[in-house]
Amino acid sequence: MILPRLFLPHLWLRPLVIVVLILGMFFRFVNVDRKVFWHDEVHTALRISGYDTPQTKAQIFTGQVIDIAAIQKFQKINPDKNVVNTIISLATDDPHHPPLYYVLTRIWAQLFGDSVASLRIPSVIISLLVLPLAYWFCWELFHSSLVAWFAISFFAISPFQVIYAQEAREYSLWIVMVLLVNIAFLRANRLNNISSWVVYSLSLTASYYTAIFAIPVAIGQGIYTLIQNKFNPNRNILNHFIAGLISVLLFSPWLWVIIKYKDIIDKGNAWRNSRPFVWISMIQLWGLNISTNFADISLDINHFSNYIFPLVFTLFLAYSIYFLIRNTEQKIWLLLIILLISPVVYVIIPDIIMGTVISSVSRYFIPWYTAIPIIFAYVISQKIIQNGVENQRLYQTVFLGIITSSIISCAVASQSDAWWNKGYLGSSISLGAKIVNQSIKPLVIADLNQANFGDAIALSHRVNSQTKFQLITSPEMLTIPPGFSNIFLYNPADNLINKIKAKYGDQSIKTFEGTALLELDPPSGLMVK
């Protein structure tokens, strides 16, 4: 058996890698409790609590004035519910999110608590597992400790890896699974014995139960096996087929859930048609999915860095792919190319054909965020050990430049309440809560417009305890009670706004820049005297 060597072959690299690893761990933990607990994380807490969406809506969207505790009840562990309730809640509400991450986090919350910070710690810990797995994958692929150390340096301090390490969602686990499946796949191909294929089959199954889009990656590995064996039937192909079939059979219970509740999945993905497919904007976003691995300093999509970095890193990736193909065997470069092609097949091409915008969301590009740091690590490491002092210095500078931009990016993001991964919803909640918290006795009114179910609960995580909520399902339910210092509306539907304006006048609603929060200026009889 070939074991990875853990020594650092270049002395100058050793202290740098140690510093980068320490910084990577620091940025994963720093301010983990301060980040906005946004819409998607609210649904994580809801699943872990064991409640489902209809139950929650029925109990809090009643039109009655309620306090924060009444809302937070559905974000806390319920001793009368268990892991089975978590799985049922996912199956009936969010079947496109398989249960592995949520089961693990439910168990964690039972042991260590269900605070915002506690719910995020599993993602932090899981993201740290990426580092040894990245090393192992590089060793299996290249048999080079130098490539492996460069790779874990990139993974440790990657802005993308760090921001998703601080989110109570399954994406860090998906990165782990992409690496684990590829490690198991390479070992199974190298050893080609029953135990190695069993491990591969089980790792495939775990990846399916983590993310549905793990399936295209598995299909890509099947294509890889056929190409490597020149489509000639043999024991290797047979073993791969059997391992893949077993993994599908083990995943079949959740496949049944997906088929049964397909209408719920379609409803949950309705946002993909929320805006038109614009080529220039989409190309920029695809480029950002390359560059945010290494550089991410501004939330403003129109900031110059969000044009320069995608261009620079896309060009370097193009050259790196060329260098990789020219200097490695097909069995090496093909596996990494398949990881790059996977998101193109399952999100970019469907978007182009149907005019949807799923590929505008970075988390669907996890295979890119796994493969690109490894490709860069290979190219830079090989350039540094090549003959020629100037060439070595150039790529040492490139490596240091990438590490520096990553550190700066992580430092900037660490001080923000809501980074781009939480979208407008996150920054809107952050700013809205700050405005509400300036009030003495505020009331927040929210209906079920768009994402308001999750957003109203998310807002309850950040406002002060004296804040009251009035949650409604239709404008007809609204009767504004007296006795509040300020009355706010959060992202109200047009029909609710029209009703309020009809009763209190066109000038009765005040808007705030950068947030979906509005303020109502009703007659003084409704206010605290």
C-alpha cells in the first residue's frame, strides 16, 4: 500500500503552510456567532427541530401579536421530536436536500445545544476535514507531497471554503464528500479488490445522501472508467458497475422521496425563473465561481475587482488546464476535467437551454471549488521545481500573491455580518434589524410574500427582546394594534402595501435603502403616548 508522505520538501514552504493553516482555522471560527442567521439556515434549524413548514405557519402566521420566543420555538430542539421527525420534515418540505447533514447536525444539537454558534460548529469542523482529505486526494492522484501541501494551503485559506464553513448548511460536507469519493475511486481503481470497491460504493452513497448533485459526479466517474479501459469489458468496469448499482440501491429510498414530492421540489426551485438569463451577467458570475476560490473583497457586483479577478483567474485556469493535460497522464488530468465539466452539465447547460438562472448560485459549483485549487497547486508546484531561477521566482510570487489575496479576502469577509453567500436577504436582515433595534417598543409586520416565511424568522434572531411580531397570511388579517413606538413592515406584498396606503395615505410608508424593511407612519392614536 502506498502511504502519503507528510514532510514538506521545500524548507521555505514549511513556515508559510503552518501560518496559512493557523489563519484558516482562525477565520473559520472568528465571529461565527455574529453572522446573520439567514433564510436558508432558518430552514436548517426548522428541520433539526423536527417541525415542518405547515405546522410552523399555522402556529405563528395567525395575525396575533407574538413575541420572539413564540417564533424561536420552531428553531430549537423539541424533546418530543427526534431524528425521524427531522427526516420526515425534509422529505415532505425539502426533498431536494438529502438528510445526512441534517441528521448529523440534529445529533450535534442534542449534545451541544442549538444556539446559532452551536448549529454552525459542525460545518466548521467538517470544513477542517477538507484539509487532510485534499492532501490524501493529491497524493493518490499525483504521488507528490509538494502538490498536496500547495493544495491544502489553497483550501485552508480559500474565501469560499471559509464563508461556507460558517454556514449551517450541507455545503462543507459536500466538499468533503467530493474529495472522499474521488479518493475511494482512485484507490478502488488502483487496488481493484472487493474491499476497495465496497468503500467506494459506501462513499458514493454518503455523497448522494449529502447532495443530489453528487449524482452527476458519480456518472462522470463511470465515464472515466469506460474511457480508461477503452470501453473494453473487464473486471474493473464490472466492479465499478456493481459498486455504482449498490450505491443507487442504497439511495433508492430517498430517490422515491424525490419522485413522490417532485412538485414540492419544483415549487422550491421557482426562484430559478425569478429573473431573466442575461449572458453578460451570467458569464461574470461563472467567472466569479473561479476567482472566489482565491480572491473575494467586495459585495458590490459592479466593483472593479469583480471584473478583474474573474478575468485573471479564468485565464490562469485556462493555461493551467493546458499545462495539466500536456504534462500528466490521461488518468490524472481526465479526473480533474470531469469535476470541472460536472457543473457545466447539470446547471450551466440547462440554464442556457431553459433561460433559468440556477448557475448564478455558487454553491452548485462545489466540484469547481474542489478541482481548481488542486489544478493550480499542481501547476505552481511544477513550475517552482523546474529549472530556471526566474521561472521559480515568478511562480513563487504567483503562489504568495494568491495566498495574500485569500488572506485579505477572509479578513474583509470576517468583519461583515452578511457576505454574498447570504445574498440580498442576508444584508437586508442585518440592516433591518439594526433599524428595528433603535426603537423602544417596535412591532414588525410580515406576510408570506416571497421568502418572508424564512426571513421573518431570521429577523427574529437579530432583533432585541422587546420586539413584537405580527405575522399574517393575507392583508385581510391585518389589524394594527395600538401601543407601539414604531411599526415596521418586512418585505410586504404589493396588495398589503396598497391596503395600508388606502387606509393611511400614500405618504404613510417610509423606505430604507439596502433593506426590505419599511416603516409605517400611522395616526398617532396607534402609537405609544
